[in-house]
Amino acid sequence: MAEIRVESLHKAFGDFVAVQKSGFTIADGEFFVMLGPSGCGKTTTLRMIAGLDLPTGGRILLDGEDVTFNRAAQRDIAFVFQLFALYPHMNVRQNIGFPLKCEGVGRREIHRRVEETARLLRIDHLLKKPVSGLAGGDRQRVALGRSIVRRPKAFLMDEPLGALDAEFRAAMCQELRQLHQRIGATTVYVTHDQLEAMSMADKIVVMNHGVVEQFGPPQEIYDNPATMFVAGFIGSPPMNLLPFQGKVAAGGRVVAINGAEVAVPQLVEAPTHDKLVLGVRPEHIRLGEDGTLRGRVFGTEYLGTTQIVTLETEHGPVKARISSKIEAQPGETFGLSFITERLSLFDTDSGRALRSQTGEAAHV
């Protein structure tokens, strides 16, 4: 397997820029997820790594070798598409073994590697079945098997679970992660589904409008979003973003959100203006008699042990995740208090998180 390094990768289609000077490193054996909304540039980046599209600028290094302008066949990678791309006139065994046949591998070796791959994917009982009669989950396993059987340096997957229903998707997420742990392959996985990304990834890169917004482990991205976009994209419900006017005083305290002080870390550089945005996750809000803000209950969503309460405040709607045992009726008013050590602070103009002395996103 191999490390993949992307350096200042750029892709333009005429006047339209799909990827803007993106850079990140995928470690050997890592399960790496590219996450973002439709049109953010993640699939274009994946296709450039695969060699299916050529970049306008930048470099791609696979296992230390510059493969930027190599054809896909010269890169020793396997690509798994969203729509399986199986050969309907072949059975499962023939589909899995076809890449080896194209490479001129001997019949006995093909048989051995197909059997080994089928056992790994738990589809060895389906080898004689036609792929046209298989369920969606089994067809996806066949598509994975066709990639695994080649033993490439890296696997690239473009929303491979997008055609499956919710139950199959959840099951396949777990199976893909377990498969990755068994074979230790470098895997690059593209998705717009944050739940897939958070549950499977070792590292995530979040993209928006062709730009890398943030890169890091799932927990770091969730706890310390680098931009307001990441804060609003990651999480279900996403982080509440409350615009207000305030000043960062000596000692790193934000003043005047509804007349109250909210503690944040001491910043390396103070904001250039007093228009800021306070970010707080729904689970870090407490409802009571008193609080920094007052909110009127607009509605509730029952989720079993918890509930999502939507409140109307002077800073806009706020969602709080609280115990389902707490009664919160529409029209009822509560005080909202925050767990201050989990707050984030953003600059309104740039959208970037304000940084502390340690370089982390602003929170305490």
C-alpha cells in the first residue's frame, strides 16, 4: 500500500474552477474520507488522484512517485464507482476475476485469488450466481471484490453506498470499515453523508466550492470546526451559529452578548471589528430559569432518550439537545446557558474560527 500526497492541486474547466489549490496527505493504510456537498470538488479531486482527469496545476504523489500526468492504468490503484459498473452477462466469479484476466494472470492464480477475495467479502457462496439477480448489498461486494482482487496500492471509492437504501447503507458502512481493518489498504472514500464520514474515517477533509475547509480526525473536526461552513455542515443538528456584537477584552473574554460575558481563550490576534459569531453545539446547551439568552419553544423532535428542542431567540433559532424527560411545550420560555468550555468563536467577515495561543480553534 502507499501514501498519497496532494500538493496545490488545481482544476479548472474554462472559467469555472472546480478545485482550488488543495493540499493534504493520506497516510499509508489510512481510511481517508473526502466530505462535502454536491459540487464541492471532492469527486473531481478523486478522479485526478485516479488519473481519470488531469489537473490544471499542482502535483499528485503515490508512494513517493510523481504520477500527476500518468494514465490511470499506470497508477496501480482501484476505483469503485457508485453504480457498481458490473458486467451483467458474467457471473460473480467472472466479474471478480476479469481485471486479472485483462492483466494476463494465469487461470489457476485467478481462481485462487478470486476464491480468497470472495471469502474475505463473505460472498463465496454466490460465485456461480449471475450478478443481475443479486441484491444491492451483494452487488456492491462484488464491485469491491473486483478491486480487491488486483491488490492495488490504493482503493478509491466514489460514493459506493449511494445506491443502497438506509438499512443496507448502515450495514455496509460497518462492513467496509471491518474490511479496511483486515486488509490494511490505503482507502480514499468520497461521500456527502457526514454520518458515513464520521463513523468510518481515520481522517476527513471537508471541501466547499473547491476549497479545503478543514483536514483532520473526525473528533477534531466536530469539536473544533475551522470555519462556519464546517460548523454548519458537521453535526445533526449542526452547530448553532449566533451572530452578535461584542469585544474581546483583556484575558480573552467576549463581552455583550445580550449584556452577558462569555468566556473564550485568549487570542493571538484580536478581531478587527466587533461583529462575531458564537458557535455552540445543541448538546452543549442547558435549559433552565436563568441563562445567557432567553428562548421561546417553537417545536420539539422526540428521539427516544433525547429530544431536539427548537427555540426562538433574539439571535435567531437555536436547537438544544436535552433529555426527553424534560418537558418543553410550544410557547414555553426558558433561559439558555452554555457549556463555555465547548464554545467556538468565528469572525463574521472571513468565516474562520478565531485561534488561541496554541493554534487550536477558539474554545475552552
